[in-house]
Amino acid sequence: MSQAASGVRWTIQDVAALPDNEWIRYEIIDGELFVTRSPHHKHQQVTGRIFAVLDNWSVSSGLGEASIMPGLIFSDSDNVAPDVVWVSYERLAQIQDEAGHFRGAPELVVEVLSLGKANEDRDRLAKLKLYSVQGVQEYWIVDRIAQRIEVYRQDNAQLKQVTTLLIDDAIASPLLPNFVCEVARLFVSRS
């Protein structure tokens, strides 16, 4: 659902007035409302695996923490819930509000693509732009169908794609010292 064509600009207050539904996620990017249903269980499985490897590394390194679907509230008209984020403890102290939402950019954001052109466009275009403007240092777009990860990093105040990792590759990040994970580990499946 998008109300941009009618000129309506959505805000956090508008979304708060909508009925609660655990199967629907509301996000606002530049005043445009995006409504998505609960994703495929394979999407959630990949999300969980990414969280698990980041969380395990975080616990052992003591440098920060991973979170699943945190609220990122950049402004009244920019409010999203990425699949996974990682934030250093130093940054966490600066951006977390009393309700546990992030009022600024974590260092790493991960989006697992959901099926459909509208969903892909949201993650590849609208969210890429939003995360770039807000200062996310690294952005992973994970395609569970193609089993690949596109890695974007800040360059001259803009997120730019630096690599595409395939099933036989390993992912590492300058944000996460000594973190290495085989891409195949994230996509293991019997079906």
C-alpha cells in the first residue's frame, strides 16, 4: 500500500492509530506507507541464521549487539523495521531511547528480500537511500532465492555496492573485527 500518489504523508502518529495486527508490518519512508504481511517462513529462517551468527560474534567479542526487527525511528516520516541490525555498544548508548527504539542509525543493517517487485524495490531503492542518508555504515541485501548477499558500504556519505557474495564465498566486515561466516551457512535447507 502506498499513499504517495494521493499526496498523503504518513507519520508515526498515523501508524500508531492503525489497528494492531501481528501479521502486518507498517513502515514509513519519506512519508510513504509500506505495508507488508508476515514473510515466508524461509525468510524468517534466513533472518534467524543471520541474527544468530552476528549475535554469537557479538557475545564473544563484547563489542556490540545484534537485534531482530528493531524499530528505527529516524523522524516522524521515516520509521522502519529492518530484519537484522548490529550496533556497537558505544553507538547504542547514543541512539537507543527509553522505549528501546533506535533514534539513529546502527552501524550495520540487513534486509532479507521478500518476494515481489514492490518488496525488492523498497529494499533496493527506498531503504538503500534512507539508510545512506541516515549514516548506516554497511548494508547487506540478502536474496534467499538466489542465495547471494549484496554488500554496500559508506563512501563519500553514500552507501555503494562493494561486492556480491555467492554461496561459496564468506562474508566479513571491517565493522566486525575477526567476524567471518560462510555464506552457505546462512542458506542451509532441506527443501
